[in-house]
Amino acid sequence: MDVRMPGIDGVEATRRIVAAGLRTRVLVLTVFQHDDYVWGALRAGAAGFLLKRTSPERLIDAVRTLAAGELLLDPAVTRSLVARVVAASPGGPAAEDGDPRLARLTAREREVLRLAAEERSNAEIADLLVLAESTVKTHMKRVLAKLGARDRAQAVAISYRGGLMAR
């Protein structure tokens, strides 16, 4: 099924939904894997980005993931974005102190953020770090607050731009 939005694209629709202040989380489902489109959607406030080739089961899981407050990116999109961010970082890995907000994070918060950037769910992070899932959620809330990020997607983007993922 091909659904088109006359006079508006997905990025603008996302921007309008987010600007409306609704508690709605936007999952972009598209055939476009172009970096500029992905960046535009994430900047507009999308919490997830999947390619239309995604299986129905993965799509259902994605909706559940976003409803749980987590970020979700198609693995192909993640690889492309990470490569682009790393290539664009001034000085590459040496830019790790590029964002002073990252210095506010505790070692555990950094660890949780790194795992979130690997597209791990709160439950997976809890298992890996031998923590309660509620503790992981608390760490993520603190990460978002310290970074001034609206959601996990923005926190992950800040961490990549600031060089945290290179450490």
C-alpha cells in the first residue's frame, strides 16, 4: 500500500506533530535511506526510523519500542549515520571533549548511553549491566536531563557528536 501525503513530506509531518506538543512518538517508515532525509526526520523529532522493507513483526516490535520511550533506527540507517557523524567530527575521536554536557555524565550514565546507542532496549541494558530495568530507566532520565535532550535519539546524537562513542 502506498500512502502519500499531498503537499507535505514525512519530515514536515513529523515537525508538525512534535510541535503540537502531543505525547505521540513518531516512527518514520520510508523507502528513503538517504542521510539527509534521516537527519531531517531526527531533527524534526522522529523517535524511530525504519525502511519499508521491514517485516511486519519488526514493525510491531518497533511500535512497542517507541511506546516504551526508546529510540529505534533501522540497522542500515544506524551504520550510515554513525559513519557520517564520525567522518564529520572535527578531529575525529580526539573530539571527545567536544560537548561539555558529556562531562556531566557519571561513568554508569555513559555506559548506559553507549548501550542505548547500540540500539539496546532498557531490558537488554539491565541484563548486560546486571541492574534492574527501573534503574536503567532512571539512568536514562538523568542522561536526558543532563544533556538537555528531548529523547534517546537526541542523546545518542549528542554523544556521537561529542565523541563519547569513540572512547
